[in-house]
Amino acid sequence: MKSGWIGLALALVLTFLLVACSSVADYPYMKEGEPYAEAIVSAVGREWNADELIKVTDPRMLAIASEAEIRAMIATCSVPLGRIKTQHMYLGSTGFETAISGKVASYGINVEGEKGTGRIKIKLQKVGEHWKVLGFWCQGQPHTTPSQ
């Protein structure tokens, strides 16, 4: 019984080390994709133009979310935020997923819009020479006015 716990502990430590080392090894991949993530968020949020997202969306995403669904999501994002005035990258990470072959990079971007503040998460993968969108999430909170 004791050797089973030792084996489990060793497996957990090795898994942690593998994940930690792969994160460091993937740092250049994450940094390479960062300007693409920022440019896509800027292009989409400037006028909340779904076409800017659709043209860089990977076919695998389009297989599960139709263009109409993407347009509806982008229209919904525009309501609490308005046009994006400023954005700031606050998080970047890389890794592997079971449903996606190859490395992916995810980014979190804080945004300030005309109507509110929010965060956009975007997931990218480099396919050949181009970065493609695998996921796009938006959360926003309208500015509040003081009660009178």
C-alpha cells in the first residue's frame, strides 16, 4: 500500500515538472502569437465587426459555431462595452488540449470601451504561417453612474 502512494506521489511530481518545463519551453510560441491576439481584438472591437473575427477563425471553430452565431456573439459583446478605446494584455499561456492537436496559445486582454470595461479571452493556434482563432470569449460590465 505504501509503495502505491509513493508511486502516485512520484507520478504527480513528474507531471508537474513536465507541465512546468513545457510552459517555459513554449514561451517563444506564446510571445510570437501575442501581437496577433492584440491585433485581432483591436480589429474586432474597434467597430465590433464580426467579419474581422470570421476571416481569421479556424475552420474547426466554424464547424461548431456558425457565422450567424459568431455575429450574434459579437453584437452581444458590443452592448456593455461600446467601441474599445484601450486594451492591455494581462495574461498569455500555452499548452496542449485533448480536442486540439498541436500547441495552442491563450491570451487574456483587459479592455476599456466607450460604455464599460471588460476582458476578452482569445485562443490561437499557428497553422502554417498564419495564426487562427480557435476561441473568443468576451465579458463586459457597463460603467455605472453615481446615484443622486
